[in-house]
Amino acid sequence: MFISLLPPPVMAGEASRQVATIRAQIAALGGRQVAVVADAQVLRGVEGPGSRGVDLEALPAELLTARLTRMRSRWKLRAHVQTRRVPELEQALGAAVDRLRARHDVEAMLTPADTPVLKHLAHRQKLPLIQHEYAAGDEPDWDLVRVDARSGPRRVDILQRFRTFCWLRHRAGTPALSREELLRLVRGRPAAIVAPQPAQFRLGIVVEGEGADCVQRFSAADLVSMARESHAAADILIRHQAQALARFTPACGVGDDSATSAAFIARCEAVATVSSAVALEALLMGRHTLVVGESPLRLAADPGFGTRRDPSQQLLALNFLVGSLHAPAGLVFDADYLRWRLGQPSELALYERHIDWLRRSRDTSSLARPA
């Protein structure tokens, strides 16, 4: 059995994402393979015929209220929870895990948050930790989710993982897929792929959800300020993602009303973001892309507004990001896949399994791997 751990929601909209995640876990794993620890309000949103038989453990009410009162800012509290150990939260989660372990044989912990609290809790409980992104994102046609599995509180070195991937790929003679092939594989619907068209704006800026500003060195305001140093407001298109709390005025740039992120990218010569996954999509669409936050996407992104990354190195980074670092959304809560990830497969094994799964799900026989 897996234990799904969701710390109490702090920001607006976080509770609904947690409810969607729990429902997706129960639907994929079944009530006998997952138990859930979450805020009581979140668990009430899950209750229904689909959750019967699922072992649910509610966290104490108002667990972070005293800390929020001291900090006075939900953004500051969110950053605190994501970057530091919080004793009252760690104690409450640990007590819930102890109760569940007394009733079930637990294999690993599942969580959408990569925080010191959860990493230290997993280490103390001697349980592997599988971290995944939220099941419900802003772009339903995008079929990739970041997944990581670890057996201890070790630091994940993304650059070393990339170097290992390149070495294993070279040794095995595995060819890299083109941008076009990768884009066709990760798009959930062929209609979501936008045909090339003349760009209307010099730069597109993606304003992310509240989580990015809380933990990154740069905020959306910093990014807009940087862009305005070299671009007029009429040349900037700003896309506010669904969870974005900050809204920028026309003095900063033109508001985007595109139906999808792909349509937004097609309107721009270049795209800039703090850490949004839209940057990966822009790179696959061949756009000049800048990522200013601490994100693995910087492996493939361009170094600056006026400079380009080496194309061959960029293509290898895109293959790593799509095929190894991320996983198809359809595998994230598959029990066999999760158990396979706990065995610490190699970077090349991850790549081959993910790409093969995407090929089969798309029925893309024209993308057969060349001999």
C-alpha cells in the first residue's frame, strides 16, 4: 500500500487541486492500494461512492493557523513550509503515518510537494518517497508530469542525472528524437498542436501560480521588470496561468486571451518564465526561451534574451527532460510503475519506458525508432 501525504492547503485553489489529486490516486490505485493523509476539509471534498473503503486520516484542524498569525502572509507561510522543517506539521504527519502503518503494510509515501518536512519524515519512517506534480494542471492537453523516487533525504542533482543520461544514451547508441517528434508524443490531442504562423509579439511572459513566487529567487514582477528594460509594453504578451494571483496592467504588457498555451506560444517570437512548464513546450515548438528561476528546464533554455544555446546540446536536454525527468501522466499513479520506480531504474531505462508508453498511447507508428 502507498500513503498519500498532502500538507494542509495554504494558498487559494490548493485545496481543489489536492481533491483532484486524491480522486486520481483512488481511481488509478483503488482503495486497497492507497491511504490518504490530508486536511479534513480536503477529505470532505473527496467523500463519496468512489472513496468507500479508502483509509483516510485527517490532519488536526487549524494546524498552521498559529504560524500564519505570526507570519501574517500566506505567501510567506507557503515559502516557509516548502523550504524549512515545520515541527507541528512534521509531528502531525508522522502521527498519521504511524497510525496507518499499524493497520497496513506500507511500501512508500506519495506526495506532490518536495519539502524538508516530508523528506525527513520519510527518512525517519524508513520509507521511500515518491514525489509527483499535481494531477490536475492548467493545461489539460499536456501529457507530462514530473516524478521522482528516492529512498532517503539525499539531494537530487539534476545536472548529474543529465550527464548520466547522455553517457548511457551514447554508450547504447540510442538516437535522440527531434523536437517535432517529442512534441507530437507529449501532446494529448493532435488538435492541440498549433501550425507555424508569424509571431505578433517579440516576447511572451508566463505568470505562474502562487507557488513559484514563494520559493524562487525571481518573481513574476522581477521578470516583467527585466523584460521592460528591452521591450516596449506593446511588444510583450503576458499569459496569466489559472493559479496566478498577480495580474499585470497594460502598462506592463498586453494580456493574453489564447485558448491554450500552444496558441500563446505561437503568437510570440520568444517566451520567458520563472519556472513554468510552458517553457518546455515553447522549446519543443522551436521558440527562443528564457527560464530565470531554479528549474531543471534551464538545461535546455537559452542563457539570456540575446543568446542561444548550442542546438545539439539543447536537443539532448529536451530528450532528457521529456523522456527521463518527466513521466506520462497516465503512469503517475499506476501501481506497477510506482513499484518499478522504487527499484531506481537507470536514466536510459526511464527514457525508453516513457517514450515507448507515449508511442503506444498515441499509436504513432510513423515515429518508430530508427535502426
